[in-house]
Amino acid sequence: MLLPMSPTDSLFLLGESREHPMHVGGLAVFTPPDGADAADMRAMFDTATASTEVAPLFRKRARRSMTTLGQWGWVTDTELDLNHHVHRHALPRPGGMPELLALSSRLHAGLLDRNRPLWEMHLIEGLADGRYAVYTKIHHALADGASAMNLLRRSMSEDPDRRGMPAPWQPMPTASGRVTPPPGTAASHLPGVADVLGLPRLALHGAREVAGLAPALAGTMDRALHARGGPLSMRAPHTVFNVPIGGARQFSARSWPLERIRLLAKHADATVNDIVLAMSAGALRSYLDDLGALPDEPLIAMVPVSLRADDGESQGGNRVGVLMCNLATHLPEHGARLATIRTCMSEGKQALRAMSPAQALAMSALGAAPLGLEMLAGRRGPLRPPFNLVISNVAGPASPLYWNGARLDSLYPLSIPVTGQALNITVTSSDDHLVFGLTGCRSAVPNLRPMLDHLDTELDALEQAVGL
């Protein structure tokens, strides 16, 4: 049976083309347990690949037909062939991070096969230090960053001695004696007395939501017109990032101690995300200045914020709001840029908190609409975009994680550049590091390595600005 897909999820399918892949990715690097090596990890994955067990999420295949009036929906693939989803690679010598990132860049550029469930996993050996890497990509229609991170957590354990764990694509074992109902069981009952009596309350709630949209829209428009924080931006300067893109990808990444970032945030009376944005702002300013292409007006970043309930569930799909952040790239002082960012994000969060969840989603959709239109059109839209790039911060595991004793050392996020948004900055955390992943169009942004150095320099400068 075809299960309908939400409009947000289907947008990532409708906007996809050869030059615009719409999947997110993650590069995980593991250290094998004591007494084991990369070959042992390969053997465990080989055993898992030989099994036919696949979790329901990884069996979902996108489909549309005349009977659905062209709308996208999900069907369950009952004959999934893992050999089309799980691939093996060996790095060329010397087997260092440059070779690993170059391979990840190439893998991230390829489209997922729409005739199959929309995910792939690439098992990578040949690292000179004896570690093992896994690159995973999953279509954004199937999972957003928050749900993908929850999937990662559920596939691993905090116990380094635990063995017999399933591969990430396999079902997780349930507690002893507990029966999990099949998907849709809870929603398939006939309406009873409680349902009928609840209809007036639901109708009244819906009417209130509709009535509340007008003041929410008025407030959002007022904030945008006066350049205050919120989910909408009216204009941003044109930059070298706001151009048409091709299908090739360039990926670079670097990590910093998470405790260092937290200490800076504490001394600056800011959040970790404020520091992420300030580091990005300083790096973007230096990068553009080196090219002689720094605009006089500040760059504007679209910052996704998760609206997903923190209940530990991993149902896939997309539940994301957005805030627009003034990066203050026109200001030379590091502390002044951080202060502007801190104020802008604080105002934006207050604005979203004043709305109901439905209103926050509606206003976020309005703010992200220009990006969605460009995704659908597949070409550069207005010469003056409403924002310049997307900067995401996805919370990662707070404690060390293991898969059959192999420790997760690093997790590098890869994301989605689109036409008019040739650079994406996505940040995630492991138990002790904060990782910046820069994904760009290879033709529009051919060399991302200098930006990593600028991030490092900006972190030093921000620490000096707050007296550390």
C-alpha cells in the first residue's frame, strides 16, 4: 500500500536532478577494539550483509503513479538486495585523511537509485593507522539530520564490551518479552466514542491555529523588515556562493575539542551554536576577503532548528524550522560579530517560542520558500538572494559510542549544496569533539581547505576577544 509522503519530504524528490543530489551523508571513522583490526570489522559487516534482515525504514521506497495523481509516497520493498546498497572500498596509499575525504567527495556526488530504497553504505578500509571508515548517505526525503543522528545512536552502544550488535541497516533487538506492533497498527482502529467526542475540541484547536497565523505572519514580516532575528529574511548580498552549481562535490572537514568551544561559549555568555556561527562568519569573511569578493553588507545564514520532540524516536522524515542569522561579516571586530550573532539568534528563538508548533512550521516554510523554489526550478533565482548559505548544527552523541567494541572516533557530516547555495556548512559533535563539515560545489568553490584554516584562526581570535 502506498503511504503518502509529507509535502516537505516530497520537495527533496521534486527538486532533485543530476546536478542537484538531495541526500545527506556521514563519514564515521572507527578504531577497532583491542586485539582486532580493520579486517575483523570487514568480516562483521560481511556477515551482516549476508543476512536478509533489514529495518523497515531502510525498506521504504519512493513511488508515484497515476493512482496517486503524481504525488510521491512510500512503499515497502520486500525484495531488497543489500548488494546494491552496501559497497566496499580500499583507500589508495598513503591511506590518510586527504584520500578518505577525496573518496567521500566522489561518493557524495552520485545520485541514489530511485528504483530502490534511498540509502547507501560504503565500507572503507586501507587507512594507514589501522582504523576503519563507513560513509553513509540517505536521501533527505527519508531522514533529516536530527533523525539520521538518532538512527546512528540507536545502532551503537555506550558499552565497549557489547558484542553481537546488528549492522546499522538491520532491526534493533527488542526488549525480552516485548512485542512491537507493526507500523500503522495504532492508527488503524475504527473511531470510537472518545474520537467522536474529541472532534469539536480538535476543530476549535484548528480554528485557533488558523486565526493565529495572521499575527504570527505580521510579526515575522516586521522582524524581517527591521532586520531582527526570525525565520524570514528579505535580502542578502550577492556572493561567489550564490551562483549556479554543477554535480561534482568538494568536501573538507576538521574537528576541535568540544570542551574548548564550551569554555568559550561560557565566557562569552553565548551558546555553542553562537560560537559555531561566529567561527563560520569569521572564516567566510576571511575567505571572501582573500578573493577580493567581500560584500559591504553582512552575509545572512539560514540556520535550521529541529522542531522534533526529544523523545528518542527515529521515525525519519523532516521536522525542521529555520532562523535567519546576520553573520555581521561587514564588521572587522571578532567580538562585535559574536555579539551581533548572539543577539540575532536570541531574538529569533524568542520569536519561534512565541508561536505554536504549527505556526513555527508555517513561518519557517515561508522563510525557506526561496530555497525551495530554486530547488524546484533548478536554476539561480533572484540576483539578490534572501540568504547566502545554510549553516546547520546537529547534536551528536554526548558519550563515547561503540559498534561491537569498535570506538566511534569521528563523525564528519556531509550535506546538500543547491543552485544559488554553492556552500553548505554542517557541524556535529561527538563525545569530545566538534566537527565542521564543509560541502561545496567543486566548480563554484574549488578549494575549501583555506576555510578550515580560517576557522582555526577565528577560534583563536574569539578566545582572545573574551579574555581566554
